[in-house]
Amino acid sequence: MTKGLGSIYQYYVDPVHIQALSVAGLRAVAAQDKSLTLFPSQKYLNVFRDREIVSQVPWPHSDYPANWALFSIAVLSDLRSISDEIVQLNQDEILHSYFMGVSSRLDRFTRYSSPEQAALQRGDREGFGGVGLSLEQGDNDFRITAIAADSPAARSNISIGDSLTAIDGRGIRDWTLDDVLRALHGRVGTTVRLATTSAETLIPREQILRRREIIPNTVSFRQLKHFPTIRLSRFNKKTSERVADMVERLKENSGTEIAGLVIDLRGNPGGLLDEAVETADLFLDSGVIASTTGRHPQSDQQFNATSGDMLDGLPIVVLIDGGTASAAEILAAALQDHRRAVVVGSVSYGKGTVQKIVHMPNNGELALTWARYLTPSEYAIHDFGVLPNICTIHYENGVAAVLKTLRKSPWQANMRFRYLRSLQYLGHDQVKEFRASCPWNGRTPQQIDIDAADALLSDSGLYEDALNLGNRVYAVR
């Protein structure tokens, strides 16, 4: 608790009231027993059971986080001694309830993860020991849906479509998908014995695979319509490197000169900030990519592009929707602000905060909001989102979205875009109007966005007009 409370007190983006946080955490634990109520008085935190005081713990004499951690431990000790429900909770369950209560007094992106949840999240960000299988749980089996390139599974006789039936001699039919993933993951260099069956033969096969570091692939390539499309599902520590590799292969193997590129960020929830910055840097020659600011001095940072654009200025269209969030919004906004890409789709999610990951002594994690970020033109994304140059909502098809926006009345379109962007400098009273201008319909990625991108990249005049919408909208200082 000392580590968690101390980190919040030191790093959280806004000043915190340590007493209120501690009481919120304790109330979340006490809620496991419906007969208990916590009531603060001037000198004590009182624990009531059915209107009778059963515990009184005096407040600490200072706001030092270690004192409040000891105070919380003392209250929790009393709760365990007087409640049959709470005494049955293990340490991880108590910590989870406590820090979920604490985070409820902060923002919606500050959250606590149990040791098991944290291990899976670390694996997504940084890699894990595994064999390289992606699985889908069916009614009676676990079907292999993908095999990572250059992984132990790729060098075995396992195929996509096979069913995984046992791990280390144990049948997995009644397991959850999380159970299976935990069993497949392990220390690099250790072995795991897998039993699989093929859909054709139904004959079980066993093989032993040696785990190695697996970093989930978040970058994929599709040839949609007439232009190559790179899809980024999230940002982990290999994302920018894999984007660079894919662009290089695309340039070398396309057979014809590339005329433009589509970057699909729809449904991308974000991930590592540094990777979003480095991905933006692949296509920018200079200038600010993003900046962050918070209460802690180390949270104030500015990220600048380095010389070199992998596509040498070739047109780029970025696709976004209401599921595009956080680091993905940083990439979209950076390319849009520098007039390096036309953004197409609907207003993005609007997560303009940066989380610091605090590793807890029990191997859990506290994702702690410690900074807010600004785009190169210094407008706020948080709650607002990124405004696409071409909004595809309310149109029957992508070509109509482009033509009716840019050709019917280009002057009004430019003024409308500039007006909406200006709302992001004025404060949160304007969020509703801003987001209502191009609201996400909540659907999975639509073909209309691809058609709009194709129309833009096929006509340099349309592309330039879209690129110039709202040009040079900057914060007034």
C-alpha cells in the first residue's frame, strides 16, 4: 500500500487528498460485508455494524503516504477481525478492492490490475515467454487462429485451424481462455508439451516446444482497393520497428511505384506513447510530434521529429473511429497537424492522458495518470478526440463524403473545420457540440472509410484540398 499511495501522492497529474483516497479504498473493502459502514469523525475513522461502533482508528498526524498506508493496514486488520466475509479474502483480493476504491476518486484511466492481469498486460506491451499461438475458444475446443512468424509454433507441425486439446498432459476442455494462455506462457527457455488435432484427420499429435520471447504482432498489411493499407491494432515495443520494416518491404516488392498509403487506426486502443511518437517520426521530417505536461517535473516532455520521411512526402490517409484512442490519437493528430496526412472517419475516442505504470510489490500494477498531452498545434484531445478532415458519418458512401465535403462548398467546409477545431481551445463546455459534429456509430470498421481514402489518393486535387482544411489553426497565446 505504501508503494501505491506514495506513487499517487507523488506522480498523479493533479494534487490529491490522501485522506479521501484512503477512506475510499477502505470503504471498497468494507463493502464486502453489507453490515459494515465507515464513518469519519474529527479524530477517528469509525467502523459501524448496525449502528454500533465496532472499531475506531485515529487519523495519522501528517499527509505522508507511509503514515496513511499504516493507517489503512490498521483499519483492514480490524475489518478482518470483525467480519467473516472480509477475513476470507486473500491479500490480492483485498489490495484489488482497496485500490479500485482509491482509483474511483481519481480519473477513469487510473486503475489497478491484479498480478495475473498485470502479467498479461505486460506481455502485450513488452513480450512474454511463449510459443506463438493465437487461440479462439469454441463450444468444445480451442481453435488455433494464428501462428506468430519465427516462433516455436511456426517451426512445428501445428497449423492454423487445428484444435489445442491438452497442455503438459492435462485436458483443457473445461478451461477458460485465460487459463490456457497462462499455461502456454512461461519463462523463456522452458518447454511445454502440446496436444493438437487436425480438422481433417482428428488424430491427436503431441510435440514439445521450447518457449522463447514473443512480442505480439500489432502491424498487418492489406491491399484494399488500389492502395496499400497498414493496420495498427495497438502500440507495443515493436510496433514502430515493424511499421518501418513493412514500409521498406512495400517499397522494394510492390513492383510499381507506390502512389499513396493508408494507415488504419480504427479500433486501436493505444499503448506505448514512445512507439506512437516513433511511428509518427517515420513519416515526418521535423517539428513537434506531441508534448506532455503534468504535476511532476518529469512529466513535462516534448517529442520532436528527426530528419527523414520514409515515404518522401507521398500522400497518406489515416483512418480513425470512436475506438481510436490514446497513443493512436497522438499518431493521427501529429500527421494531421503537420499536414502530412488526411484523416478520415469519425471523431476519435478522446483519451488525452498518459499513464505511468507502477509495479507493485505483489506483482500487480497501478496504471496512474500522470500527464496530459497536446498535439503539435497545442489543442486538447482529452474528451474531445481527433476531428477527421473528411467525416464519413451521415454519407451514403465514401466518394460522396469526399466530394460533398470538398466540392459542394469548399469555403464553408474550411470554415466549419476551423470552427470545430477552435472549440478544443475553449474548454470542456464545448465537448458535446464538437463530438456531435461527426459522431461514431459504434459499428465495426466500415468500407465507406476505405472508399473515401481511395477517392482522396486517386485525385491529387481532392487530397490537397482535404489536407488544407483548417490549415494553421493554433492555440491563441
